[in-house]
Amino acid sequence: MQHILSISHLSKTYASGRIALQEISLNIQRSEIFALLGPNGAGKTTLISVLCGIVTPTSGTAEVDGHDIIKDYRTARSKIGLVPQELTTDAFETVWATVTFSRGLFGKSPNAALIEKILKELSLWDRKDSKIMTLSGGMKRRVMIAKALSHEPQILFLDEPTAGVDVELRRDMWRLVSSLRDQGVTIILTTHYLEEAEEMADRIGVINKGELILVQDKRELMHRLGKKQLILLLDTRLTHMPDSLAKHALTISADGMELVYTYDKERAGVRELLDDLAAANISFTDMQTKQSTLEDIFVSLVKDTP
Amino acid sequence: MNIRAIQAIYIFEMARTGRTLLQSIVSPVLSTSLYFIVFGAAIGSHMTQIGGVSYGAFIVPGLIMLALLTQSISNASFGIFFPRFTGTIYELLSAPVSPPELVAGYVGAAATKSIILGLITLATARLFVDFRIDHPLWMLFFLLLTAVTFSLFGFVIGIWADNFEKLQLIPLLVVTPLTFLGGSFYSIDMLPPFWRAVTLVNPVVYLISGFRWSFFGASDVNIAISLGMTLFFLSACLAIVSWVFKTGYRLKA
Ligand SMILES: Nc1ncnc2c1ncn2[C@@H]1O[C@H](COP(=O)(O)OP(=O)(O)O)[C@@H](O)[C@H]1O
Ligand SMILES: [Mg+2]
């Protein structure tokens, strides 16, 4: 089956000389939720901007549903909805006017019923005649989402959708994302939070310094990288590992006062471990858990890739 | 062609005009009245007729051009500068809209507004002085041509400017002097030969001269030359605009 988005050797070097993207190649399947994960400055926004026509690529190509983003930009762009990272809205327009404008801009015939539906889904309906400048930050972001959805895109780009967003909007947004996916819309979101990628995505692409380091099914990635550690502070020094605990992935710290248990979220086995510890008569005064951070993941990825 | 996009931009821009309509109308009406009180009544009473036309009537085409030029440039430059300034330009750049369509929407709206204001200036002038319009269709044609040309010019300024000062700079430093020195208030025949020659490199001279011809059937410069120069300036602006979009100058990184 043809991919909804197909990126091939895409590179971008800004006029300043900054290399923002290096030879990115990526295929996105229809109606999947793809999370682009990477630290600030990794090139996430640049990649989205190139695909949407806001930034000119230095080299490489990309196709949206088989349409080249430059040669056939009209068809390509008409299939894309973009909610950018920055909160930028027209202050003096009403919500209704700005969303209607977006639909017109994308060449679609007026459809008041659809816009009403979108505004209702985003809890904007009773503010439809308000000027945008009178809305709160969260409401403005809803307006930007409504604008992006107004022309019924097949791909929706959400650039850092939850940065500075309240809990309620975050929940509404995730609900919207899954309902859109059910309607066959492909969603590509960027984030620098591992938990967020984990919560939503089917697949995760990790980008760092303009390079796509890996693309993997979320479950596999979490299994491979999303390690957790349980650290037990012992009340007596432990010099060697009792045989009864050998089956657990345990290590003893150098001073013998800590037991470190490494596990992944899918198969915790903490319960069993605690039972075995009790049976072996090992008691502890305190415990803490540590989750691998994005930094840990990058370190391990960079180590893994030659 | 994405006609709906042109429509959307045009309506959006006209709505913006609508919100500031009062101040847009007040300013040309007020300044036209002031010009008439000062130049028409106070000074004009001491002036002889120019080419068989009373001084009060003589300055009417110049005043309309003054309003038209200033309004076209400020409307169009602000129209495209503002989305760049606020960041909402992302939507225009990511929409399936071609550069000519984008320009048609913005320049069309800016030109419409300045033509309306030009006609309001004309109506205001009529309250002060009696004049005839020999070639009304040509008058409208010059109005349209000038409005479009200078809206395009304003569009270029709106893309070039990266702050509000620069946005005001060109209209203030270039356009106002060129208009005042372009024969709005005098016939260039009244100038000494040297200054007359200098004046002929001022494009506004041709606009005002051609426009005045449509009123009184007489002009400083041959009407064909006026028309030719206006069209030349129009093509120059079109060339710059297409270069801007081809290179993405100040629009795309
Ligand atoms: N318009 C620009 N001109 C020059 N450099 C830029 C521009 N936009 C972004 N950059 C640089 O490109 C790199 C990638 O930025 P960006 O794509 O915004 O990263 P992310 O969205 O992952 O945080 C950064 O180093 C940033 O400073
Ligand atoms: Mg970003």
C-alpha cells in the first residue's frame, strides 16, 4: 500500500550555516499516529516546516499521498493540516471568521455545518463570535487546531501540542487525536517528552541533531529503551547475591548497601522479587525508582549506532 | 486556480478595512478639506488659471493621486507585513495557494480600499470646487491602474520591511516627496528648465499628468507617455514581486 507520507533523503541547511536536517528518510503509514521525539533544536519543527512548505529544503524529496511537496504542492498541501508550535493567531478576528478563512484558503467550499461540528468538538462553539484576543492561551490553541481541521486534512501535524497546555485541553486533544485516527487521519506529532510519545503514538521516530536515529514500533522501543530501575536501600551490607535471587536482573552496588533491579514496564515482576527478597531474609529501609530519561535513551542510542 | 483562497484573503482584508473604516475615511476627507482651505482658497485666490482651469480645480487630480498613492502603499504594505509580524503567515505559506493568488488577494483588497478613498476624496473636493471630468472612463482606468501599481509597490515594502519603522520609512521618505514634487499643486511647465528636467525622472509626474488629462483634456506630458510610464512601473513591481516569491525572500527560510 502506498504510504501517506514518504520522505527521501531530506536535508536542510539554514542560511546561517546551521544544519537542521540531515538525509531524513521516513515512510508514514495511513492513519497511524507517529511521534517524532527529540530534544530542543533536534530539527522537529524544521522537518514539519519543510513538509508544509514553510521552509525550503536544501535537498531531498517528499511526497504526500504520492504528490511531490514542491512540484505538486497544491495537491500535497491541501491534504495537510498544521498546528504549529508557536501560538500565533489574528487578534481582531472572531473565532468563526478565522476558521472559515482557513477553509477558504485551502480551496474548500463553505461548510458551516462542518465548522460548527469542529468548534463544538473543541469546546469553542459558545465563543465563536468572540474576538480571538479575548481568549485564553488554551482557547487560542484550540482555535489553531480548529483552523487546521477546517479543511479536512488527511495528515495532521501537531508540533509540540502539549507544551504549556492545561490538563483539560491535553485530555480533549488526545480524545480528538484518537477520534481523528479512527476516521482515517494520519497524525504526526512532535514532543520532547518520552511519556507523551509513549501515551499516544503507534510508532516513534527519534531525532537528534537533525538525524533520524531510529524509527520503531512504540512497544518495541519502550521495551528496548524504556527501562526502569528499582533501587533498594538495604539495612545490612550484602556481599554476594543469594542463589534464590539469581533469576532476577539484580546488581549489587559497590558498597553493598544497595540492590538495583532493572526491568521494563511491560514485565515488571516487582511483586515476585519482593517475595523472593523476603524469603531470602533481605530487608531494606527505603526504595526508589528511576526511569530512563530521554537523555539516557540518546546516550544508549548513540552508543548503539556506530 | 484556487479562487476560494483569493476570495478568502480578499474578504479577510476587506473586513480589516471595515473595522478601521471610520479612521480610513476621516483622514482623506480631513486632509482634502485642509488642502482646499490652504491651497484652494487662501493661495488659489492669488493664482491665475493654469491652462484654462481654475487653481482649485487644477489641484483636484493631484490630491486624489496623493490619497491614492499613500493609501495603496500603506494598505498593501501593512496587509502582508502584519501576518509576518504576528507569525500567522505560516498559514498562507502552508496553504495550496500560488504566489499570484496570494498577491491577487492582498493587492486586490488594498487597491479596492484606496480606490474607495480616492473616490471619497473626489467627492469631498466637489464640495469645495466645481470641476469637470472630460474622460470619466479614462479617469477610472488611471485610478485603477495607479491603485494596483502602488498596492503592488506597498506589498513589496511589506515584505521587505522587518520592523514598523521601515514600514513607514519608504512612504515617508520617498513617496510623499515624490508626490509633492510630482506636480500635484503646480504644472511642471511653471518650473525652470533644469528642475523641469529633474522632475521628469519622477514617476509620479506621469501618473498625475495622465490623471489630470482625464479631467481636463490637457496635460504636462503626452498622455501616451504617461500611460506607458505607469505600465512600466506596474511591470517593474510585478517583476520584483515574482522575484520575491521565486527566491522566498524574507518569506521562507
Ligand atoms: N529560521 C532559522 N534560521 C536558522 N536556524 C534555524 C532556523 N530555525 C531553526 N533553526 C535552527 O535549526 C535547528 C533545529 O531547530 P528546530 O527545527 O526548531 O528544532 P526543534 O523543533 O526540534 O526544537 C536549531 O539549531 C535551530 O536553532
Ligand atoms: Mg520545535
